[in-house]
Amino acid sequence: MARGIAAAWAGGHIRRIGRTDPPDRPARPPRPVLRPPREMPKRRPTAAGRAALLHAVAHIELNAIDLAADIIARFSDPDRAGVDLPAAFFADWLQVADDEARHFEMVSARLKDYGCAYGDLPAHDGLWQAATDTRGDLVARLAIVPMVFEARGLDVTPPMIAALRRAGDDASADVLQTILDDEIGHVAAGHRWFLYACDRRGLPPVDTWQALARRHAPGAVKPPFNADARAAAGMGPELYLPLADRTPPG
């Protein structure tokens, strides 16, 4: 569905943005069983562990489709967004939704090679909390979802790729490399529209982002950082390094 809507927009078959009031939580398939993050089993460097890693990535990508769809639907109303968003905003997030759906398909294909399918293993239910916490504020949504959590993906994915290559699973490593390359663009889109919204509201971007990250994602901005990937997405170290020591605000 996400890929079909993105294609319809790109082909000119969808010509305007309507307004809607989306549910706070998207529909979910009956599986996987969702558990608190602390109850998730540790992954080990075995074939089963690699399948569990891929399953976790598939779960992230499924949530990412919904996050992209939610920012389009939830902030289609200028009164809720607090700014009048141009068509380019919605085009960017439709492209993100399309990318995340493609990623889900790629990871699902690798899971099949491991004799596994999405839903066969448990997954944690913490991924939607950021969307819930920021559902009333576009600036906060942009600050937290792409610029904290997706940016964190830029940091942690290279070691995962390296581990898969050491295990001889180049096919899965290649999938994660594609995801990493695309995610730089997603973080860049979040950063770009965060700056746009801050400018329209007269907010100082660096101070605003740091305050929102401390409020909504305490402890989530931490080293090691993939400085090159973050820089490619427009996020310089002056933005995130002051939060890395996790010092409470004074």
C-alpha cells in the first residue's frame, strides 16, 4: 500500500493533500508478539542470531513505514502542524515511506533464506513511543524520529554490517548497506524540514533540538557517532556532541 500510494503521487494521480485525524496507533498484524525491550532475548553470533537480527530490522522498517505515513496524515492540517507545509514536504515523506517499504521487502526476502518470516519471533513495542510522545508537535516529531532515532541507526548499522560480513553473510550485509545509504537521506529530510519549521516559528534550531532531545529521548544521543554519515545528513557535531555526556539541563 505504501509503495502504491508513493507511485500514485509520483505519477500525478494524487494531486492534493487532504486533512485527516489519524489514530494514535497504527493497525498491526497479529504477529509478532510484542514485548517490552527489557524482555527481548540477547542475540548471539550464530545463524539463529543473524535471523533474529534481520527480524529486528524488519520490525524497525515496518514501524518506519507507519512513521512516514503518520507524519503526512497527522500534520496535513496546517493548524496542527503550526506551519503551512508545501507539497515538497509530503513528497519527501512519501519517498521515505516507499524506501522503508522496499527495505522491509528486502529484509523479508533474506529472512526467507533463513527459513524465517516476519512475525515468527517476538519484537519489542518501544518503537512507537516516540510517535505517541510527539503527536501534537511537528517540530518535536522531526527532532526526535529522524534526528535522534534514525540518526542512531546511522551509528549502529556499520558494526552490524561488519559482523555479518565476518560471518560470511554478504547478502544480508549488502541489504543493510542499502538501508544505511538510504537512511542518510531520511535523516537529511528530517533535518531539512526541522530547520524549515523552526524558521517559520522563529525558534533557534540548535537549542530547540537539544531541549527536545533531552525531554523526549533522554540518554538516546550517545557515542559512538558515525560523524561522516551524520554530516552527510546535515547534522554537525555542534548539534549532538553537547548531549553526549547526558548531563541534565541546568
